[in-house]
Amino acid sequence: MEIFEFISYKDILDILGVSAIVYAVLYFLRITRGIQILKGLLLITVVWVVALLLDLKAVSTIFEKFWTVGLFSLVVIFQPEIRKTLSRLGQATKLSTSSSVEERMVERIVRACSFMSERQIGALIVIERNQDLEPILEGCIRLDAIVSVELLITLFDPLAPLHDGAVVIKGDRIAYASCVLPLSKSPDIPKKYGTRHRAGLGISEESDAVAVIVSEETGEISVAVGGKLHRNLDPENLKLLLLKELGVSKALSNYLPSIDRLHPPKAKGD
């Protein structure tokens, strides 16, 4: 066809680049509050065009000033979403620890959570994956300690000075304790869940981290990942889910007959 004689590879790359940008913008709008705001902007644009066609100078001038201020307003409105998107785009790829080390770490986390669940000791354990969590953590106490059952239980003991907050694990080390996490603003969280569950969901929404939550009121074990909450996990299901999310495929293969148990039934009344 003759049209291809006038199109170079640079033009194709240019078209693909524009398509990627448009797709990214539309996807960003879809997963945020942008669709509602976009509808409002389209309505304002229509009114502005009509004002220009009818030569309404005062109205046209107001709308011209509005666009200048509007750009700064959009940055303020979308600040949380922009920060989240940029942090994910800029996340560093890290060297993962060996499967055997991760399996031992998971085993220790499960044992500690099982102990605390039986005694209704509240806990929030965040496991960092690819995305660096430091930019979104606040008030942390640096530890750099080996992950052990005894230390995890001690950190969340109600009488311990560091129990109020999250423990963050980097690789096979407990990096921080008593961390303040961003809270989820999702309206879908059941009212029976408090700050600890909102913080676990919040960090899973802001990053690719996995958050293990033990309820102080009921002893229920939950895992927040990707903005979703897996509830009512027994120790075996907790181990399966953590192995799956951390990509410990070799260890996970030993539990394939029970893989369907990764989706436990909902609690009564939920």
C-alpha cells in the first residue's frame, strides 16, 4: 500500500509512544478518582467552547484563568496517586534471598503469629518485596536483627516499648520496629477492623509489600497484599499464602495438594 511508503520506523515508534502515554493516562484515571474529575473537566470545556463561539469575553477570560489554576489544583488533588505511581515506576530491582532462607523466615513468622493468635496479642508484620518501603514509613526504630520467633513475639508484647506499630522485614532481617504505616481509606473495610488492619491494607495499596496482621480482639490472622485482605487464616494457610506471595516455588510444591485452601471462608457476619 502506498501509505506505508511515507511511514518510517520513527513514525511507528512515535505512534506507539503516544499510544502508551494515552493508555497510561486512561489507566491512571480508571484506578483513581480521575473519571469523575475528567467528566467535570469535559463539561467545563464544553461551556468554555460555547462561550468562545458566542464571543462572551468575560466568561472566556474566567475560563482561561481557570485552566492556569486548575493544573496546580489537579497536582494537589492527585498527590497521593501520583506519589504511589511514581514510587512503583521507580522501584529498584533487588537480589532476592535464597528459597531456603525465605522458607525458614516464613516458618518463623508463622510460628510467631500462631503463638500470638492463641493469646490474642496484636501484631503487624510487613515483608518488603521489590519496592523500597523507606520513603513511606514513619517513626521507625532501626533494628537490623535476625528474624526469630522469640524476637517477633517480644516486639509485640503489650508491655514492650516497641509493640505499638509495625515490624518491617527486609530480606531475612528485621529492619525496623514500631513503624507508622499509611492507612487505607477504602470504604469497603468492615467496621470491626481497626487501625492495625487499615495500616496493613494501606501499605499493601501503596507498595508491593505483604502485611501479616494478628487481631488483638479475636486473634484472627489476616494477610494484606495488593490492597486485598485474606482473612481467617490458620497457620497452614498462612504459610501457603506467604510462600506463594514470596515466590518460594520449590517449597510451595510440597504443599500443592492443599493449594485450594488459600481462599478460606469468610468469617460469620462479614
